[in-house]
Amino acid sequence: MVCFTFFINKLIAPNHPNPEKLTSYECGEEPTGNAWLPFNARFYVIALVFLLFDVEMVFIFPWAIVFGNHDMNSFDPRWGWLALTEMFLFLGILILGLAYVWVKGDLDWIKPKPIVPTTNSRVPAALYDELNTAQSAYKVKEFTRDVKPTEPETATATPTATPPIRKPMFKPLFKKPGNEQ
């Protein structure tokens, strides 16, 4: 049946592609750049966590109906306790998964955890601090543009003189047309 509906769709549906229809859709904006750019994997992790808790809500609604059904609970009170125990077990597994993602650091979006470098140097840290705070040891020179005087221009030089033509630094490997052997 699925193949039949795809076949009917191919026969009936109009197919008029044009460049506007074939561009990638960017929420009404003009597309910029290539659509096949690498995608940050953190978006997938957040989407999977959202999907996990979205599916959780699908399972909580029937549980709430069974747990809140007074007729069923009055007939046999063990149904309510069974539903409550089952839901706590289900929520415990989901919270365990959330804790795993949280400890792994996949939910840290903006602030990565800085790595503090360590060293096995025998030089005490106070010496480094003293060296970094010493103002007299390092002085920044004021910037001056020292222009060395060039050779004085001679009166015989003409301003329209062309500079000498320099030869290329490489020898081309191709042959010029007409010099065929």
C-alpha cells in the first residue's frame, strides 16, 4: 500500500522545479553560503535529551489515569501502589540518564571548563609572580619612525626613466609556439 501511494503521488503531483524551489529553506531569509556545513554535535545531544523527556510525558499521562482512577483503586488498592512504584522506577531511570549527561558535560553549552595547566618545575610560583609584576625590568620603548636617509637624488636622474626589467626567477617548462623541434 505504501508503494502504491508513492506511485499515485508521482503520477498526480505537479513537478515544476525552478531555482527558487531548489534552494534550502532558512525560515524566510535568503540562504547564505553552502547548506552542507558541519553541524555542531551538541545540537543533537540537546535534541535527544528533549526527545527523551518528551517521550517520558507520553508514558506519564496513562500512568496518571491509572493512578487517579478511583474505581480501579477501590476495587483493588494494589493497582495504585503498583502504578506508583512503576512510575518511580521509570523516573529514576530517566533521572539517572540526565545525571549521566550532566556529569559528562554535554549540557554545558556556553562555558567550557577551563583546564588549569600544571608543571613539575622546581622554580617557586612566587618568583614567577615577582617577575611578572616587576615594572622596572621591562620598559616599552616609545615608537619612533627612524627613517634612514637614502642616497641623495642626482640632478641627472629623470623622473620619466623606467625601472630596469627584471628577469623571472624561474624557467618555464612549456615551449613557446613556433619553437617546435
